[in-house]
Amino acid sequence: MAHVALCEDDPAIRRIVSESLRLTGHTLVAAHTGGEALRLFSDDDTFDVLILDIGLPDADGRDVCQALRSAGQDAPVLFLTALGAVHDRLSGFSAGGDDYLPKPFDVKELIARVEALSKRRLPAHGGTPGLVLDPTRHALRSDTSEVMLTPTEFRMLAALMPRPGEVVRRRAVVAAAWPDGASVSENTIDSYVRRIRVKLAQIEAPVELHTVRGVGFKLQ
């Protein structure tokens, strides 16, 4: 039996998936927007699998996934989406997804994928205390303030925030920030790092962004 989190804005799909999961012995918490998913799923370390629709009404499901990862949610993620092109799937994996099921789908296949993913549950990381990524506003919040982020800044922070104090390799940060495999110069990366440092200072964040030369970056 798996404890599953589902975020799907289509009422019919949400009902079918919910009923199918429960009939096969699984428990479920459901949301219909990205904001609701962030509120319900972030602080719960009991989930075995997250099912996220990409086309949500208030956010891109891939941004929601990154925000949940940054908050310390490490449950495997299965993306549901009508977008089935190769670059769409690759961007989902870059955002922290573990599996991808295009719509329309067979419910039996969905259940099989959920059960397979639940066996790969990893120990949870704690996230960065005092900082929250908001995928609905593309913003970073501290306990006292908020600053808006560009999509690239959002993705870079999403790669770093799940593991405060740990060095995240440069190539992992680049792959998360530029998921389409763009060729990015060192100057461009360093420019984004400087911009993120400024924004962290603006909201008096409890951590700073450090460069570990020849290896990567860490929030500490």
C-alpha cells in the first residue's frame, strides 16, 4: 500500500485516479492547483509517490515539483500531461521527475507505475529552513520578505535548496536551470549566481550562496 499525493485540475481525471488508487488499497491526498499542492504536500514526509499534472491552472507542474523538492519533499514524482514530445519529457526529468505518463493513459498502467515508484522511495532531505519557493508567483520567500525570480533563477535555487550545506555539482545546477541542454557560458552562470546572491540578501535569507571552485555551489 502506498500513500499517494495527487495534483490534477481536471475533475474527471482526478476522480478516476483517486477511486482507482483507493480500490487497489492505496491512500490518497488530492489537490487541484499548484498552490494547494505546495500547501498540502511540502511538509508531509509520509508520501510514497507524488502524481503531478503539468498543465495546472495557476502554475507549471514542473515548477511545482521543483518547489516541493526545494522544501525537502523527496518522494518519487510521476508527471501526467498531454505534452508528449521528447523535450517535454526531458524537461520533466530535469525538474526532478522520476516518471512520465502522457494523456490519455490506462489507469492500470498508472497504478503499476505508482507501485513501482513507491518501492524506490528515498530518505527525505530537510530543505532550507526559512526559505520557500512559490511556483505560482515565481518568487522566493523568507520569514519576513519576498523577491521575484526569473525562471532560470527559480530552477537554480530549486536545485540547491533541498540540500543546504551540501555541495551541488555545477553540472547538476546547469542541467536544472537550462533543461533543454543549451550551451551556457561560464560568464552566464556566474552572472546568475551573482543575481541570486543579491536577491538572497534583499530578503535577508538565513543562508548565502557559495561557490566551491572546480566543484559547484552550496547554500549555507
